[in-house]
Amino acid sequence: MSAITVASCSRCQSPAVIHQRYSGVHLCHRHLEDSIRKRTSKAMREQLTLPKNARKEDGSPRIILVCISGGKDSAVLLDMMVKILGPRRDIELVAGTVDEGIDGYRAPSMVKALELASSHGIRVETISYPELDFSRMDEVVDMMDDLASANKEANGLKACSYCGVFRRQGLNELAKRVGAEWMALGHNLDDTAQTILMNLQKGEIDRTIRLAPHTWAPIDGLVPRIVPLRWVPEQEIHAYAQGAELPIFHGDCPHAPGALRQRSRDMIARLEQDVPGTRHGLVHSMDAIRELQIEAKGEPLTTEWASDRMHHCELCGEATSNPICQACKMRGWITDLND
């Protein structure tokens, strides 16, 4: 039986833990960490402008809500943000997590999220769907057939459609609760490329233009999102999390199978396998399209441009592109079904 040959790091002679096919280099754990940290730092500088002293007028630090779930992406996000911004006393990182109400999945993942935050001395704020007047996701899943029968708009919706909407509301509420001025999300390169593909499939260019990061055009009532891991592939995040022995939950959501994102994930993976660099190309292309789309209308990337396309929900006051936000619509469907 022949021995398995492990490639050496392109930066040193240590065993490599990852091969970046899009760049052609092999990286050991130490140089993988350096690479991720450099890309994360660059993304944060581009998305977040901080003065040397970012304290508020009363002397208190400005707060960034770091959204964590117990998974690998948010674990690496918090780990990197602590390493990059942790030494600053004018910035406070607060971890936020949402309990969707999924038995056997959310509880063990929250244990890992709390363990990670505790290891960094970061305080954690948690919110659940019932606190937001939403049903637990397990209950919503049980209702989905009846919801689809009673509401034309609900026909064909998967569990992730409900959960994504409710989760965004939860994160918005957490940001308000802690007084955060920015919200950091753990979306990686694969996540971003998948979202772009999904939007292209539906011809939703405006939705792509509104993708995070949002700091170029903050909208009243909506805490600006930043996505520091935007250029880091999922595989590299996983390799780093394992090598750093970060506490992460490895289970998958039991309600995820069948979601449109799962199909987009497979498609992006196949494209990347055939043409390394496809994910980067998609994100670069859509960034360029976003700027061209706005410039063609003679409207620069401004708060006014974003605000003109956003409203405040007539029922809850949350920022939305429609008179009634999707969360309130869905809450209404569930309430009507339960009455």
C-alpha cells in the first residue's frame, strides 16, 4: 500500500492543510491563518471606516454586533475580529445569537457559540423567535402545507424562506438592544457567490445591489451590515477552524434539505471545480454591475439612492422594500391559521 504524499506549504516547508486551486498555492495552518487574516483585515478596511479614536461623545466605545451561530463561519468571524479589533478599547465586540426553535440543532450549536465567546471574554446576547412574536421553526414547518393552501404567496416556500426572514428580524432587534452601530455577518465567498447566482436566476438585480456590505449607504432604521469573510472560501474557513480547534457544531439543520440554496451550492461547487476562481469572478462581476447599474441612472452610491428604494413597514416599522415587510406578512399567515 503506497503512502499518501502531503504537499508542503508554498511559504515554508511545513505540511500543507489546504490547496488554493484558484491561486495555485499550498498553505500550512500558520500561513492559512495569515492569509485569512489579511483578507479579513482588507475587507474590514474597505467596508468600515474607523477613526483612530472611535469612542462616542460620552467616552463609551462604539459597538459591533458579531452574529454567531455555533457554526464554523461565525466562529472564524468572531476569532478574526477579536484578533484584529480586540486590542482597541474604543470598539466593543458583542456576540449575538438567534434561537430559531429547532430541536436537536440549535441548542447544541448555541453551546458552542457561548463557549467560543466566553473564551474571548465577549458578552453574548440571545433572542428567540417567540420573543419576536414568531412561532418556533419546528412549529412553522408543521404548518407549512396548511400555510401554502391558505396563502397563494406561501405556495412553494421552503422552511429556509421563513427562517431567513425571521432571523433577520431577530438580528435587527439584537442590534437595537445592544446599541450596535454595525453588524458583522459570517457570510463567506461561497455564500456570496450562491446568493448572487440565486438572484441572477430570478433577474433580481436590485436585490443584488442591496447585498451586504451596507456601509456605503446606511439606511435609517437598519444597522449597516459588514461581511469581513466575503473573500474567504468555505473550505479554507473549515480548515482554519479545525486547525485552530475552535469550538464549532458540525450538525446540519434538519429543515434545510430541498432549499434553493442547496441547489445553488452544488452548482457553484461544480463550476469552481471546472474553472477555479469562478466564485471570485461572480462576486467581482456583480460588484461591477452594481456600480454600473447605479451610475447608468446618474445616481452614485449614496444613502439617498438606497433610501429611495426602501420604506418602513406600515405594521412594525422595520426597513423594507415593500409597504408591508415579509416578516409581518408571514406572521399574519401564521396568526390567521392559528385563529
